Amino acid sequence: MCGIVDYIGDKQAQPILLSSLSRLEYRGYDSCGIAVSSSPPRRIEAYKDAVRVEALAKMVPQLGGTAGIGHTRWATCGEPSQVNAHPHCDCAGNIAVVHNGVINNFQRLRQQLTSEGHNFVSETDTEVIPHLIEKYYDGNLEKAVEAALRDVEGSYAIVVLMAGEPKLVAAKKDSPLIIGIGDRENFIASDVPAILDYTNRVIYLEEGDIGVVTKDNIKIKRDGTEVSRKEHKILWSIEEAQKGGYEHFMLKEIHEQPKVIRDTLGEYTSSAEPVVDLARIRDEGIESMLILACGTSYYAALVGKYIVEELLRIPVRVEIASEFSYYGQTLARTGAIVITQSGETADTLKAVKRLKEVGCRVVAITNVVGSSASRIADQTIYTRAGPEISVAATKSFTAQLMVLYWLAMGYSKADARRLATMLLGLRQLPSKVQQVLDNEAIILEHAKYLSKYENVFFIGRGINFPVALEGALKLKEISYIHAEGYAAGELKHGPFALLGENTPVIAIVAQDNTYEVMLTNIKEVKARKSPLIALAEEGDEAIGELADFVITVPRVDALFSPVVNTVALQLLAYYTAKERGCPIDFPRNLAKSVTVE
Ligand code: F6R
């Protein structure tokens, strides 16, 4: 999704903007641009195009100016092109604006402004903003921005730069925006990695905030009154946000998973306080649980259903957040959890707001401190995955599962012996995941084989059914191979028609109560001549005779098998995409943080 980074200070803005924009590339974008307020002469110099940041850096001449704004665009309104890229300017070219979000009433505003003599050059919704500011400007930029935003309906994180004004004006509604605090310099950005090179002191703007930022002052107002906002210290290091010798962020993030498991568990096992006050939930008469999420986080939620139902013995419903508005929800006596790596996914945030409207107590599981989800929810549990830069979620999924295991174990109705065994299993998980990673060279060979096909099925049963869904999602999003995840028993109810020697099937074979029937399903697939790759536990003798290829994973408690299996499938997807020459960290048309519905 679109990214914003802005600078005001003593240094030259141009190099800072360009290097910070490259830190935002992971969000996914199709165009980018910068504008610098030069002095003298006092004017806005803007350069933008439908190119990568590297190409933009080559086409921009040296600009003299210590205040500037930058943007990476992910097209929503108007195709990726030079004119549609941000920043957008007013008629006189004195006011430049970068914007994340969507202005819903822009057509009407555009018609009105055109009839008043304003001239539009792009197809974007954003362009109405600089024109509105121009219309209302009478010497006070801040007031003009406030007036402009009163006309606007929709979501926005905007930053405004005006020639000759030694300040940046920022405003936020339903789209994240942070202010980074420096020494005689300040930053504004859509997310933390953009500014981590310069500062780890951050203020999160809240809904309706307008920030006026100079090089040595930050003033935040809401409804015309000055407000104070807490400063947060970001614990992520810049090294964590860099590739650290790996070819891709995705590979680095896959390899970080043993540490992520240790960090996330360490966070909660060392705490004397319960992770979440489920006792209170019980006091409130909660009889069932609802988990909401999107994409990979949704698949973590589906695994969570199995974990919570087994350990807590209460019914769990898992819903796709974007669908949550469309059915009659029965939410009486329901405790709600939302899972979101970024904490900014628009569909998930909308669902949280809806839950709160109907009086549900909401617990958010998120990776980003201070994110919107953490601010709206009643309670937040942080995963300790560190910054996840690659668009494809990997380590955040594992960290989410760790929180779910810990939550469910903390309140489990299982007997003490079972819990003690599980705790031991949990502590061994980092080394089990390391074993999967050590098996990388073999997985690479299977990936080479898989990369020649255009359609693949992933099948699983029980707690590994969501793993099949996640395996298919990972493969399709980064290798562009059409992949579908299926409950193994469902193949015969339709997809069998597609099986044959050109459609490999990847079967996740767990040593639990699904094992025997899974072998039967595999025989059915083989009878239809599909090549079969099995993901099976070490020591499984029978599988070698049925499958064409076997990827071996270490033996773990069945409840933890989604962790080792998913890591193996992440590697399989990664190496398949690599073999096909795909842009792994930035897959086409995708964005890391999906801030539109
Ligand atoms: C897939 C992926 C997406 C995200 C989804 C939700 O690899 O990354 O499917 O999982 O967009 O994002 P969050 O968890 O940030 O709400």
C-alpha cells in the first residue's frame, strides 16, 4: 500500500527522502515521488513517476532544501502513471500533498473546484486536497488544511508542504501516520521502518489529529485544541529491518523463526501476569470465542480454533474480517480476538469497530506497537516477530501461533501432565524449526521440480487443514503458480476433476488422528496420476511407498505440527518462486499493509 515519508531539519531533505522511500518499498507500490521546498528561490520542486525508487533517484537533479515530502503509491484511483503519482500540487504549484487512503467524495469536490477555476491534471482523488487547501489559504496553512479536511469524506493520512513555510502539516483519519522525533530534525511517516535509520522515538497520531511539525517543534491539535500524545520508543533495530546478508527479506524472515518463537514465548513465560485476563472473560459469562483476521493471519486464527477448542473446550468461530459486516452476528456471551500483523488492515479495523459497537470486549494480537488495532482494542497482546518487511507473511504467522498456544495453555482444562508435556514441546520448538531450516537444500530440490507446474493442490486435515491453505497462499502469492488449499476429504467432491499428471498435490501428513484417512486420500490422488509430494514426520515409513517425494519434518506434539509444517512450506514457496525468477519480496499487485477495504 502507499507509503509516506517526510523530513524537516537542518540537513538536505532529498537524500533522506530517497533512502527512506526505499525502506518503504516492502509495502508494495507502483509509482513514487518527492517534493522539496527549495530556498531560495522559494518554490516547490516535485519529481515523480511510475518507477522504482532507484530509478527516481537517478532522474531527480540535486535539489537544495531542508524540508520535503515523499510517497510510494499503490494505485487505487487512476492507473500507475507520472501524473497520478504523488506528490500532487495546487494550480500555482506552491502546495504539495502526499496522501494515503481514499477520498470518497472527490468527484463532487472536483466538479465544484473546477467550476471555481481550479485545473486538474490527474485522475486521482488526492488531487482535490491541494486545491482545497489553495482555496482556503489566507496566510495560515494549518487553518487552510483544517478547512479543506472539513470538506473531505473518506480516509486519509496526509502531509502538506508549502513553499516558503518552514513546517509540515500532517493529518490522520483511518490511515496510520507517525511522527519521528529527532535532534533539530523531525520526520513524518506512514510506518516505522521508513525512519528507523534516523530515530526510534515515535508519536502515533490519533484519529482526527492535525500535527504541525517544524525542525524543533511538534504541535498536535484535535478539534482546534492542542493535545499531547505519548512518545513511544521503538525496540526494533535497523539491522532487523535490513537483509543481513540474505538474498531476500523473506528468506531472512523465515530463518528468524527459531528466535521469534523464543522471543514471543520469553515475553509471556517470564511475565507473572496472565497474558490476557480470560478469568475476567469467564466472569463476564463468555461461552464462545470469535476470532477475526485476514489472509495469513486468518489462517493462524483457523489453527487457533483447533488449539483453543482442544485446550479450553469452548466453541470458537473464525471469520474473515472483510465478510464480518455481511451476516447477522450472534455475539451474545462471545469474547473476540482479532489477529493482525500490521495492526492496520482496514477490513480488520472495521470489524474491530463493529465488535466494539455491539459491546464485545476485543483482544488484539498484533506485531506493531502503537498500531491502530492496538489503540482500538480493549487489550493488546504483542507478538515479538520484529519488523516483517517481505510482503509475504512468514515469521508473524509463527509468532501469532505462539501467542495462541500460550493463551490457550494458560487457561487450559487439560490435565497437568498433558500441559507439562506441551510446555516441554513448546520449549523445544525453536530447535525443531531449526531442523526444518537445516533441511533447506532438500526442499530446494523439490522446489525446482514444483516450479515447472502451473497448478498445485495442497491438502491437509484437522489442525493441518489451515496449514494447507497457508501453504497454497504462500506459493501463489510469490511464485504466481495457481495453488489451492483443500481439506483432504473435500478433493473427491469436485477438485478430482482437475487431478492428473500436470497437477501436483502436496499432502501434509501429521501423526495424529487424521493419519490413516490421510493415507487413503493420498492413494486416491495417486490413482488419478497426480505427482504427490508428502510433508511427513521423521520415522514415517509408510509414506515413502505412497508418495513420489517426501519432505521430512521433525516429530513434534501434533498440536505444534502446524509450526514445523508451515516453515517447510514457506521454504518450498520461497525456492519455487526463486527458481521462476519472481520478485519475491515485492510480488506484483500486492501490498504489505492493506489499508483500504
Ligand atoms: C500473505 C499476507 C497477507 C496478510 C493479510 C493480513 O502472505 O501477508 O495475506 O496476512 O493482508 O495482514 P495483517 O496480518 O497485517 O492484518
